[in-house]
Amino acid sequence: MPTRLHKNRKKRGHVSAGHGRVGKHRSHPGGRGKAGGLHHHRILMDKFHPGYFGKVGMRQFHVLKNRSFKPTINLDKLWTLVPKETLEAAMAKPDEKNATVIDVTQHGVHKVLGKGVLPKVPVVVKAKEFTKLAERKIKAAGGACLLTC
């Protein structure tokens, strides 16, 4: 923006440019950033950010996140891991002898969860873990659950 459009042009010639003689316009009078959250800005922090200060829970030293790595998939998304033609062919003639095998571990998934509805097509699902509901629904559709490492 050019200088001529700045609001300060109107204040030229007036000593303190609208910032008052007593209080003065100083650089960071309340401190920078979140300074004073426990002191002079306490009311603001309590009012708009309750629970900002303090601790919750237990400390865990040396957290190894790869030990709790467990990607999941729901049953309603299970058939998205194979081509659409595979499901269509299986729906055309459901045969328990030639059930479709879906290995979710090859797609980077470890656990199968039980949300959603499975089509009534026999399917063999390979995973590291299953929930009880997922196992029940897969078996109800005429399939099987295989545990892999």
C-alpha cells in the first residue's frame, strides 16, 4: 500500500499519533506470545483456554511407537482391497470350495474390525488380528479367518 493511503498520514502533526501521552505506545507491553498466561493474562487463559496448563496421565519413558502400530480396516471396506471384477465373479456363483482369499497384511493392514455388512459371498481373510464381531460376520457369510504373522 502506498504511503499516502496509510492511516498514519492523518495523524501527522499530532504529537503522540493517537497512542496517548501517559501510557505510551511501547513495543510489547504485555509480553510476546503466550507470556503471562499464569500471571497477568490469567483471566483470558482461564476463560478461553481452560485446561491449557497442567499435566494429565502417566509419564512413559522412551516411547517406542512402532510397538503399538496396528493399522485397521472395517469389513465394509474389505472388498475394496481386491478388483471389482473379483467380487462380481464371486457374487455370480458363490462357491465355498473356491472362496476368494483377501490377505490384508499385503495391503499394510494388521487388524480387521467388524463395522459394516459383508456380501453373502464366501471369503477367506488373512490378518494378524480379528475382532470377535468381524470373525462372526465373516463366518456368517460362509468365509473363514486365517491368522498370519
